Amino acid sequence: MLWFRNLQIYRLATEHALQADSIQQELAKRPFVPCASMDMESHGWVPPARHEPESYALARQEAVLVALKSEEKVLPAAVIKDELDYRVQQIEASENRKVGRKEQRELKDRIVEELTPRAFTRSRVQRALIDLEQGLVLVDAASAAKAEFLLSTLRETLGSLPTRLIDTEISPAAAMTDWLTTTPPDALSLGQDAELKAPGDEGSIARFKRQVMDCPEVRQHLDTGKIATRLSLAFGERLTFTLTEALEIKSLAMLDVLKDELKDMDAETQDALFESQFALLVGELRGFIPELLAALGGERE
């Protein structure tokens, strides 16, 4: 199913006029190629939809879906160490001398070179939605580091892609703390998971799971000065998610109303279902993200 489970949100520079056709042309110049025998890793773009194998940028409704595939060779450190120990022992026994650190480093490099062609590979595909209408880039990534890797690869491929993290008038931590002590905005409702942290690098942390937030335990931690760094929320009756202090969206999921809409989609083939899911994804994110940013006081200029 086509769905984003995590969101790292970036704002496109207003002066940057991206076009779906130009994105397609540039990404097609850097397709994914599997690792060669001596390569440790490889990265490249793949078609995000199987039914359009020539399209590296699937464009619908002024939104472009792209997919970055990464492959890397897996050489467990324990395997390298065991082989290194064996060779060092062989040299010391046969030549009656100690093997120094420099020689061990050289041996290790040689071992890695010898084992690389036989190493196992693992791969992953990471997706992003470039919303040209809203001026946003939404990366399906659990961490900022993974999102930045996709963005840097996209920037390198396109030649330029000025983006920035979104800065809101009210910080997510301040907003979430306020929602716990008062009430959240109309578009949002509290879930049952939260993380509260005392100020400072060494501040204590309280985590709640499957807990009603309007309870004495949560209130007590807030009264002692803890702030919310992670909070589960619902967007109307359509989505649930967890918001972090870094304005990351985690565990984005559909509620029953949206699931029913998906089931009712009149899609006779898997290709048609993918198209319906893409339209649903774009529509829901365009409704959800502006409301979330508004709840945080809007973006800073």
C-alpha cells in the first residue's frame, strides 16, 4: 500500500520553480544500478510505481512522488576480525615475529577487499513527495539523517534544491505542553502516549503508554516543570500520529473512516488502486499539514 508512515517536512524556497518534467528528466539520468563486485554501496532513483516503469517522477495533482533505492554490502565486523586474527596468528607462527598495528591495518584492508565481492547485499527504498502546489517536500523517513541523505541526493541530481526545515511561531514542545494543560485546537485531539522531559541535558524523562492524558500523574509531572517532547494525537476522525519536539511526524496511520474510504475505492486493478492511494495520500496530507502548522501558530517568515 502507498502510505507514508513518518514525515520529515521541508519548505521549498519560493523562488525555486520546479517542474515535474524537469524532475523526471534529471532523475532518469541517475537510475539505480546494483553494487558492482568491488562496490560497498550504491544509490540511485527507481520508478515509484510499477505500472509506470519509465517514470522516475510520478506526477499527479501538482505533486511528484520519487523513490531512492540504496544497496549496501554487508560485511560483519566479527567475520573480518576472525579472519584478521587467523592471518595474524599464521604470520606470527610461521615467521616467528609479532605483527605490528600498521601491518594489521594493511591486512584488514586486504581482507575487506577480498571479501567484498562475496558479501551479502541489503537494499531499501525511500520515498518523498514533492508538493509543488503547497511548496513542500515530505520525506518518508524515521530520522532527520535519513531524510537529509535523500534530499542531498535529490539536490545533487537536480543541480539545486533550496529547502529548509519549517520553523513555527510556537515550538512543538511549547504547544504540546500547553495542549496537555489546557486543550488542543479543534482539529486535533489527544492520544494516549506521551513523553515528558525536565529541562536540561540531564533532565529526567517520564513516558506514558496507553494512558489517558487528563490524569493526576501527567499533571504532576507538568507541575514540576517537565515539557512535552513527544505526544500522540489524532487529526479529526481520519489520522493518528505522534508529534515530536523537532516537528517530526511519527507513526502516521489511518483511522477507520479513512480505511473505509480506501476499501470503497472502485479500483479494478492493482494499478488503479495505486493511483487511488496516491490521490488519497496527497489529499490527506494537504488537509493535515496546514492544520498542524496553524495549530503551532503558523510558520515564521
